[in-house]
Amino acid sequence: MKKTIALLFHERDARPGSPRHDTYTIHPFARYWREAGHAVKAVFGVQSFVPADLAILHVDLSVVPDEYIEFAARYPIVLNGGIRDIRKSTFSRNLVQPDDSYVGPVIVKSDLNYAGLPERLLASGGRPTGLALRLRRLLRRSEVPRKLRRPLHFGSPTEYRVYDTPSAVPPEVFESKDLVVEKFLPEMADGLYAVRTYQFLGDRETCMRIASPHPVVKTDSRSARETVEPHPDIVAMRTRLKFDYGKFDYVIHDGRAILLDINKTPGDAPGR
């Protein structure tokens, strides 16, 4: 039986045909569904309800506004309808505070997904968002030498910074609500840093291990990749976090699966 599928986007998200919109991996799926005879309708915002048999909530923000959650609930079946917040501070089990006893290497990241780029792109008129302005003020106040300041204003996840110990992290970083400090627990493979990317939609899944000489492994810096089985702890985490569709990045460190990043609107751009 042919179905109607609604893709629910933010009202200011990029429209079909724009470079950013076309990077979402949901669109190749939509093409397959259309070829199979299903109707796929893009819905931008919550002003007009478009009837459908199934909806996929695809709001590219780290925190989904309540009105989108409520709007999606009007559909008989909703994928990712229970996901409200994917900030690292909500799921990471390796956060470090300045008074913790941990003394190993750490990595400083944006709390928002993908360095907060989706939030900046949705900001009207291309003006700096509140996040960008707060980071700029933080860096102006910092006593860190000027040549070390720029990596704290992350343009993308490739700029995340690794420190040898928490004591080397500027105090302003711990004070910022926009940044998080995590234990740096890498997976090593033949002298390279490795990250596993677990992607899934319903009961279909795939997992790749990507290796790079750079400690922040992203798809644009990969030097090797292989297909691997997803770790059962990560699959269980997907269920606990109520993900129907998305991508998880994780590593295996000392035999443990460590979740690094969760994304409910994956794309084929680096790090998305």
C-alpha cells in the first residue's frame, strides 16, 4: 500500500534546491520512497498541517522547540518525535569539571551539535547569533595569548582542541555555557585515531570505522575506512535515547564504547 510521508523542517530551514538543503541524507531516502510510489511532502514550520501517514521530525537544531514536538504529535506515526535535546551536556558521560580529580587529556567542544553551525545558519539575516557573540566576548576577556584564542571560537568540529590536562584549559572555558570539556579517550588503530559512525533508519543500520592522523576525526580528514559491526552498547543507547533515525559517533577505548556525538538530521557534509 502506498503511503504519504511528511518531512518536518524548521520554518527557516533551507528550501529544496539550495546547497545546504541538499546535503541532508534524508533526501536520497525520499527519492527512493518516491520511486517506490510513495508521496513525500516537505513541511516547513508548524503553520499548516499537511496530512500524511508518517512524519519524520527533521528540525536541524540541538534543542527542538516545543511547538515542533507538539505539531509532529498530530501525525499517526512520528519518527524521532521524542527527541528534544541532543546537546553533549545531556548525554555525555565523560564531562570534566575544574574541581574533578581527573588529570588525563581532555577535549574542548561546542555543547551544541556540529559546533552550533545549524543554529547560526538559521539565524535571520546572517547576523552573529547569541552563541557567536558570547564566544567573542569570552575570548576578548581571556588572558590566553592571542595566537591561542581562535580555536575556542569554533567554526566547525575540526577546530575542537585537545589539552594534555584539565589544568591547561583556560578557566573561561569551564565558565562558558556554550562549551563542554570531556575526557579525551581516543581509539587508536595502526597509529591512527579512529571513530566509528553508526547510521540507522528503523531496522536498517550500517557502521563504519574511519581513521585519521588527526585527533579530531572527521570525514574530510579520513585516511582509511572499513565496515564494522555496531557495538551493542551503542545500539542500546539508541533505544534509550528514542532515536528512530540518525547517526551516532563513538569510539572503543579500553574495551568500552564511548558515545561522542548524536545527530538526528545527518548529512553528507563533513562532520554532519
